[in-house]
Amino acid sequence: MRISKGLLAAAVAIFSLDVAFASAITRRDGKAVCTTPDCVLAAADLIQAMDLTADPCQDFFQFACGGWLKNNPIPDSKSRWTQFDILRDELTADMKNILQQTSTADDSVPVKQSRDLYTACMDTDTIEQTGLKPLTDLLGLFGGWPMTLSNWVPSSFEWTTATAAARTLFGSAYLLSIYNYLDSKNTSQSSIYVDQTSLGLPRTTLVNAYDPSTASVMNAYTNYITSSAKAIRDSLGSTASDAQIDTDVSLLILFESNLAKITSPAEDRRNNTRMYNPLLVSEVQGWTDSVGATNPQAQISWASYLNSIYGSYGIDITSSERVIVVETDYLKKLVSLLNTTPPRVIANYVHWRLVNARLSDTTQQMLDIQFAFNKVLYGTTASDPRWLTCTNKINNLVGFAISSKYVESFSDESKAQLEVMISDLKTSFKSLVDDAIWMDDAAKVVAREKADYIAEFIAYPDWIKNKTAVEEYYTGLTSSSDQHFNNIVDANALLNKKDGQTLRGPTDRTLWNTFPTVVNAFYEPEMNSITFPAGILQNPFYKGGRLQALNYGGIGVVIGHEITHGFDDQGRQSDKDGNTADWWTEQTVNNYISRAQCFIDQYDSYYPAVFNGTIHVNGINTQGENIADNGGLREAFRAYKNYVAANGAEDTLPGLDFTAEQLFFISYANVWCGSDTPQRLENLILTDPHSPNYYRVLGPLSNSADFAKEFNCPVGSPYNPANKCVIW
């Protein structure tokens, strides 16, 4: 639990009881103690978070986070509770206050509209009175959900029409994923990408849908679909029978399981070259036609399909359009699967995915049905408060509008300080490149050049402080204070249109692709850019006035992490301009792969205790994030030591008998304090490219010679193994 400013006086009083810690200006060991309010608050935060009885060389996560875990049990409405989640909820509360304010003449039109969107989302009485009609009207556009109807007409449904509409309205990927982005071999332009589908459950779960190990989740999924269908049937006044719905749901799940089996697993999707297959639309047409489909539902007219998406953006797609096919085998396998699947099953599946995406914007009955499923999938026992859900939903839609108000109180001094830290981290990374004995000199030159070229997006784009610019960005946005479902549809459609229209435009390397009101940080390979939104530039990651050891251990490692993504197993495949390119010699590549395998093996060996040895971290899927975690830590500590060399040794904190260097590592681990429900943890391991928080502490610190030295960990202890994994 982070101490509030309101408790500052109490914290100072506690520390003042020990003259050696707070009242004196030096400790008994002669080192100066920082007793400013910011330092006292920082010390209080860390003391509450730590378990000083734990051995830091045996379990540093417990040492740094034991108190935090004790004081911060997972709330009933959450499946995980971490420092990130606390900060996100605090940010969401700030956004709620913005959305609840009365608009003035000084506010931009989109800010006023965001408040309408929030008001409509919070108006549950009107939502209940409206019922499921907006959802059933949406389904009716594509012939209706077959299992909910007693008189469904097969000719009323074409999956290409329905999935294209889902793409333009919601950005959804059903059966196929169609999107446009920078061409990864020529990032000066954009191209259309054709990729495999998204899925309604983790791929591994669906592939093993009939295995006993997935029974609880699959039963819950079955009940979820069945209950949703029956609720919609009843809303329509249909006479479709329970027995028919049950049969249809069984066939739907079999289809989705088979669909999952023809997709490539995440482990196979880390080679950029393999997934870059430029073809003309006419060539793609020849591919899928070659399967010899006899079922009309399996015959795809690619020019027509792509035009049904991009035509709505005013862009004409012809058979000579060049597209990039990501998963070549998937297209042929999809046609074969559709060829042997009854149209009713395909229609049921696509309609289910539409329902699943939008039912949370309807009645409490549907929310209860969804929550019953989430209880099993994630282990939650209560729902989030409505204001939290609505605020996050509106931020996801019009985040730049909300951010324009949020950043009014953001400190520009913090922005300037982060620019300095990024420069320090880039310098530190380049010094690690110089030290890399496994790299040849030519690769080192290119690596340093790529690091220098990394673009920086810090806190917020300047244009959002310009009222006219915000209004221009959201031109075409409509809103109503009493039509929540339609608001969501219309806002999503506008954003998808804005994105689709970038297909023909030149690459804008100044473009922000996330909102400032986000607690996260990003590396974008095709842009070779790093982004640190205002939302993350807060305690525990960063705070002005406290020791720089804490800031370098917090946001400094995050900066290093994002820089290192440009040189992880996927980032290394692109050059300074973000183009997929082979700029490594064969020997250097082999050396890199060997060192990356060390990380794969290390993280593969991590078995969370809660699973009793049955589930382990996926070392392949998490290798990019693990390489970034490890490299970021080394870079940030080196950058901090450079800071000390230039500015002198820092004071220590009151009440904590640690050096500033040790506080750096404590700050790093403190960022990852958190826990997950077993259900969420299993889902994370199946789907998330990040390792669980516990291993984001254990892995990087056990590979850090700097950490072992600062905490005097004996060789062979858990946090100082004899063999360490190092790339950067």
C-alpha cells in the first residue's frame, strides 16, 4: 500500500523517533541521509512494501515485496493486483473526475462528447429499458444468429460480409485478420496485411478443447455461449428450442477448436522474414481457388472482400493491389475447413464472436452471464464498479480528448528530465554494445547507429494542448447522452476509418499510436520508436525530488527495456528505419541465437508453485520480453553509475540501511510487486509474452553480476548462479 501525502506528517514523526535515521544528517556509517519530504515518503513506501526478514539472495521478490503482498490482497473484482493496477486505477479515477466535470466554453467539442459518452455508459436505467435490441439489430444485418432463430435462412448470411463489417465497425478479426500498417520491408509506406484469425479463448485451450485439463474452462465457455444465445432468443421472442441451441453450441465449439488447430502458435510467429509474403490480390485469389472449394461459403473473392472493408474508407482495391500475407498456409487450410463446414455452423460462430465483443454494452443480464464465465477463466469474485468500466471504455475510444484535460496538470519538468534519462540509457546501451564480445565490429556499428535513431515519444503529443487540433482529430465523432450501444459502435467505426485511411498516406514518424492516459510503455519496431505516456511517469516508476537511484531503478529500467526491444530476438531483425533487414554476419547471428537459447532454457525452468510442477513459463514466447528485462536492468544500472560519476554519490533513505546502489535494485523489484489468481496466472502463461511478475524479478536479478556484488550474494545462491544469461 503506497503511503499518501496525507500521511506525510505521521511518517516524519515515526522516523524522527530514531535520531540516527531522521533527525541526524548522517548515519552511523557516515553516509548522508536524505530527509526531504519526498525522500521520507519514498522510504515509507519501500518499508511498507518490504519483508526485511527475507534473505535477498534467496528470494528477492519476497524481500522487496513481502509487505506489499501482505497489505495488498487481490480485490474481489480483480484477477491480478500489481503496482501497475493500482496506478491504473488511480489514473482512471482522475479520468472519471474529468468526465464528470461540467463542460465550459473553453473545452473542445471532443471533450464535451467524451462526457456524453460517459454519461450514456453510466445510465444503466436507459440501457436496461433499451434492452438487447441494439445488439439484435446488429446481428439482424447479417441474417441473425441462427441458433436464436426458429426460421433462419442460410442465404441471408455471408461470412465475408459479416466479418468485413466487424472489421470496419470494431476492428475485429474473425476468420481472417485484415489490417494496414507500415510495410515491414519498406516502412516509408503502408500495406494491407492478411493474417490468421483471432480466437475466443487461448489457442492452447481450444486446441485441447476435449482434453480433461481444459474441462472447467470449456464447460464455462459452453455455458457462456448457451446462456447468451438463450437470452437473445428470449429477447427476440423466438421459439428456437433449448435442444437446438445446445446442439449448435457443440458444433460451434468443435469448429473453433478446428480453427485454432490451423493457426500457427505464438512460438512460430517470431521470424519476420517467414511472415513477410508480398503477393498481388490476384495471386492470393489463385492460392485459395486452388483448394477447389465446392461450398460457396469457402469461396473467397479477395478483391470484393478487401473492397468491402477499404471501400468504406474511400479506397479502391483491385486485383493488382499488393498485400502481405502473414501466414500463407493458414489461408489454404481455412478454405479447406470452410469447405467441409455447414454454413449454419460458420454463421453461428461469426455471430457469437460479434455477441461476445458487444454484450458488455448491453443489459445487466448479459453482464452477469459474462461475469459467470470470467469467474472461471480469471478467478474474479466480483465485478468492477460501473464507473471504472465506463471510464476505461471511454478512454479506449477517445483517449486523446480526455488526455487533453489530463495533461493540463502534468509537469513539463518531468518531461525534460525523462529526455535526459533516455539519453543516458542510450549511451549506456551503446557501451554494452562496445563490451559485447560475441558481436563483430560491423554489427556493433549498425547497432549503435540504430540506438541513436530511436525516436522518442514522451508524456504527450504537443498538439493535444491545442483545442482546434483536438477537434480536427475527432472530426466526424458523434455522441449521445442516452444511446450507449450506438455511441460505442459509432466511435469505433470512426477510429477504424481514420486508421484505414492511412493506407495510402505517407509514413508519419511523428504520430503517437497510444494515448497519454495509459500506464505502459512501448517499443514500435517499424517506427524504431519508444513511447512513455504521461500515465506511467508517476510513482513508483518516477517521481521528481526523490533519489535518482529510485528513478533509474524504476522508469530507468523501463526505458532500458524499451530500447532493448530494438535488439531482442524480433527487434534485431530490423534496421534503424524499422525495415526488416539482415544486418548481422552469420557468426554474430549464431552467437546471438546461442545466448537467446540460454534465456529460453532459463525461463522454461520456472514452474510457479501453485501449479505443482504441471505448468511452466513459456521460454520461447517470453524471450523478447525477457531479453528486454535483462538488458534494461543492466543498462539502467550502468546509466545510474554514470550519473553518480558525474554528479557525486547520492544520499540514502531514512529508516533503510541500504546503499543507493542497493536501493536501485529494491526500486526495480518494487515496480513488480503483485500477485495473480491461479486462473489468471495460467491464462497469462498461455497468452502473454511477458513472464509473471515474480520471474521478472528473479530472472534479471539472478543474471546480474551487479546485483550479486551489491548484495554480496554467494555464488550458487538462487540470485547468484554460477552460469548467467547475458546478451545486452
